[in-house]
Amino acid sequence: MINTDISAWYDAIAKKAGVSRGDAKEVLDRNSIKPIIRPAVPQRVRILSLRFTGKKAGILNDEIDFEWKDLGPGLHAIVSDSNFRGKTTLLRFMQLGLVGRSSLAKDMERWFETMTLRFSVDNDVFETRIQDFHAQRGTLVQLKNSREFVVSTFQDATSFETAMETFFFDKLGLNSTRIVVNQKGKDIAQDHGWLWLSSVLAIDPNPENIFGDSPAGVGGMETYLMRMFIGLPWVGTHTTIKAAIKGIGIQGERAGQAAARSQSAARQRLTELEAEREKVGKRLAGPDRVEAVVSRERTAIHRLAAVSAEIHALTRRHADLAFDLSAAEEAVTYAVRERHGFDEARQAGAVFRLLRPEYCPSCDEVFTDDLREERQQHHDCIVCGRQEPKGEEDLTGVREALVEREDDAKSQFGKLKGTQKKLEGDLTTKKAEREGLEIELTNLQKEIAASDAPTEAWKETLKLDAQIEEVRRLTGGEAPASNDDLKVLNAADAVTTSFFADEQKAILADVAAEATKFARSFGMIMLESIEFQGTRMKLRKAGGQQYFGDCQPGERKRLKIATVLAMLRVSEARGVGRHPGLLFIDSPRTDETVDDNVSEIVKGLAALSDEMPYVQVFVTSLAVPAVLEHVSCDNVRKSREDEWMW
């Protein structure tokens, strides 16, 4: 069972790489790697009709109006009595209507004006209509409930190809992938889409590999096609990971080459700079008064910068101190005022107690001598009757505290004033020093300006020294830094493979068993078994072993047809797969010398209608009995009386 748990995929990659999940996801996102696990539900494509118009050029000069309609499933034969009569052109037109790119002979393309290909994807019917063949302008429409719905329009060859790619990617659950291929000794990352994927529909007379038409072993293209069309999820993701790993390798290799070139150029430049420096040094050889002055200037500049920084710091401290002084001054004022208030209040109380009122100031009650004497004996106030204070000794501690607080405030204020005075002295000293340095710098610069020639030589020396130091660093020969992304990408490669490896092995085993049966039905009676080692096919024949690439062309054709049909049968049985069930087989007799062999291939294909009614096959051939005996007359398109197909 294939693991399709995306969360588990991220976790497994992070664990294997020894990084956090967030870091792993960041690396994958940065390299445009997404978990693609679209379900591979089989969608079957079938050609329903083909029509094209135009006019032949040259000595033929005939009008073209070809139509082939009411096409159903099963085997269809396109035959003629002679070669080069337009059989392959019919296949090319069908492929053009599905793929969006013409593979017709260039000298023939100008003959055609319009083309209409009607086809179905499962039960949905569509038409590719080219209104202007030269400009590749037309529309893709869906026919439904006696109505037409425009799926897309195209104005040129590029938009035509894009329209068909978008359509079939959506319908068949496919996606483009980036694969690194080697071209002229250089690895180049290429994006491959529907045009390349659709190569699984065609069986060439002399196939080089089992899946598609790409050269075997190039960038893993054959492996990707196999995995994509047997219906494995994670295929697009895994291929993108492989391309990213390869891409980083390309970048590292290029960086290494660039570094080597850079170091070589740097060493050459270093030699040139050192020679120039030696020449300038000779001009400055011996004691040089200007150089000494410049040295003094440099020292003065450094001192001026330091003094300016000190003045800035002292100014800030002075400003902060002014704030503290203001606060201390307020504290002294408050303490003095508080102590004065206390003394005045105590003195006022004593004065009032010496007074001898004759009557109450509030109610005019007259105080008699007896009442006054009685209250004075008890130390009561003659006016309110409250007990008078026993003495001033109870307030002595309060006044001492106030006096102490006042003294502390004055002491703190005095210290701050002293600090302020010292700061102001330091500021005055530093400002004077700064003014002196500025005057010194002005005088030094005037002295330098009076000796331009030595100064220019000295400046050139400084410039050359800086350049030499910089170039010398470039000759260090350090290797390019390793790419940390590789750790995560290699982990992603291993994890993703583990998610579908067992299922791939099981499916390929089923495909191998079915392919063996089909190949035997095509006349390979000595074939005992087929085994897939990745995309490499190993055969056991008559007790010996042989690989696909070592077989004769006719055998390779039969084996490839058998493999595609086996994939379709396994796909239908398992309910997964992306091959559309449509095949174009061009001239199966080209590499056959015995009609019986051709008969076996066609006979095996004709029997598909009973076992695989969802498959449609178009085959081109000469009109020989070996073909015509096994194909229904209704499914044969024969050349006209003039021997041309159209």
C-alpha cells in the first residue's frame, strides 16, 4: 500500500535529515518541491473522427478533402499497396490534434488549410479545430447535449501546444516535471510536459527503449514515464527532487570552475600589481618628508576623532549633571523652607500662650479670675479648655531631623557643583585640544599640498597595497562551500522513494507477467519470462538471458507493444494508471521479413477487442494478407485508386 500521508512525509524527511520540520519544509519550498499525490484514475482517450482539407502542390496539384469517421475501439489498420502514400501522415494528424505540435513533413505542411479531430475522454466528446493551418489558429471545444462549449482558443503554434497540454494535464492527472539532461557535455535542467509525455502513445518501428522515445538513461526520463503511467503517486515530486539535487551539483561544478578561473586570473593580476608596486616604491625610496607629514596627518585625524568623541561624551554628562543640580537645588530649598516653617510655628505657639485674654473671641464669655486660675492650675487653655503642651522637649527630635535633612541636601548640592566645575574645566581643555588639532591638520594639509608629486606617488602606493591585499585573498584556492540543502534533498529522495517503492515493485511484477503473455501472442514463442529491473527489461528465452537492448528491432517492437498493453491491463485491474489507452503503431512490417511474424502481431492486437474493449490502436502497413485477414473491414482504411491515402 502506497503511503500518501503528506504530514508523515514531511516528518520523515526532517527526521532523516536531522533538522526541524520547519527547516525541512523551507528547503523543499525554496526548491519548488511540493507533495504531488493526485489519484491516478484511468481516463481513456479515443479517436472518433478525422477530417482535413487543402490542396497539394507541385505535379500533383489535387484538392484535399479527407474524412474518416465513426471510429470505435479496437484495432484500426491504415494500409496501401505502396510505401510513401500518406499512411504515416494520418497518424501525424491524429497526434497533432491531441498534442498541439505538428510533426508533418515540412514540405507538406503548406498543403493543408483546415483540420478537425473529434475525440473522447471517457464519455466526454471534444473537437480540436484548426481553422488556419498555416497560422495554427483554432479552438478546442466540448460537444455536449447538442451544444458546443469552447474549452480554449489558440492563435499560433505556441498557444496551440499550451492549450492541449493544459487540457490533458487536467483530464489525465498529469503534470510537467524538471529533468536534468546532458547536452554537449553540460548538464542542463529542462521542463518536460505533455509533448514529451504523449510519446507513450507512439510505437516506432525500431524502438530504443521500453517507455517513451527518450534515449535510455538520460536524466531518468524513462523511469519517470514508467512511474507516471503505471499510476504511482509521488512521481512528479520525486523527479523534481532528483532534478533539484542534480541542479545543485551543476551549480557546485560551475562554481568550482568559476573559482578556478577566478584564481588563475587573480594570480595573474597579483603579479601585475606587485610589479607596479615595485616601480612606485623605487620612486619613494629613501627618506620622504611628505610621507612623514602624511603619517602625522593620519595620527592627527585619529586624535581629532578621539577628542571629538570625548567632547561629545562630556557634553552629555554636563547636560545630565545640570538636571541633577536643578533637582538638588530644589531639595535644598524645600529642606530650608520646611525647617523655617517648623521654627516659626513653634515660636508662634509660645507667643500665643503668653497672652491673657479677658473673654472668649467666639462667644464673648468673660473669663473670671477664678476660672483662669483653675485652668492654669491644670495647664488647660483658657479659651478652649484643652490641655496645653507640657514643654518644647517633645519637638526637639523633629527639628534635629529637619536640620539634618537640610544639611544633607546642601552637601549633595555642593558635591554636584564641584563635579560640574570639573566637567566644565575638562570640556574647556578638550575643546582647546580640538581647536589645536584642527589648526595642526590645516597646517599639515597645506604642507602636503605644497608637494603634489610625492603625494600622488604615496597615494598610488596606498591604492596598490589595498588592491594587492584584495587580490591575494582571491588566490586562496578555497573550495566552494557545501550546500546545506543537499542534506534535506537527499533525505527527501530516500523518503519519497520508500513511500512508493514496494508498490512499484508489485505493479511491475504484474506488468512483466502480462507482457510475457502478450509477447508470446505476438509470436515470441521462445520467451519464457520478463523481469523489470527498474526500466530495464531482462528476458529469459530458451533457458538463456537477454536484455531488451540486445534484441532484434522486430522483437523490440513486439516487446514494447506488449509492455504498453500489459500496463493498460494492470491499470484496469488495479483501478490506477494514467495511460490513455490509445496507441499509434507505424509500419510494423518495416523490420519484419516474414509475413507470419506480422500476422502474429496484428492477430494479437485484433484480439484486444474481447479482452480490452477500452483500447484503441491505429497501425499502418502495406496491404498484405497478413494484416487484412485479422482486421475487420470496417476498421480498415485503404488507399484510393490512385494509391494515395488522401
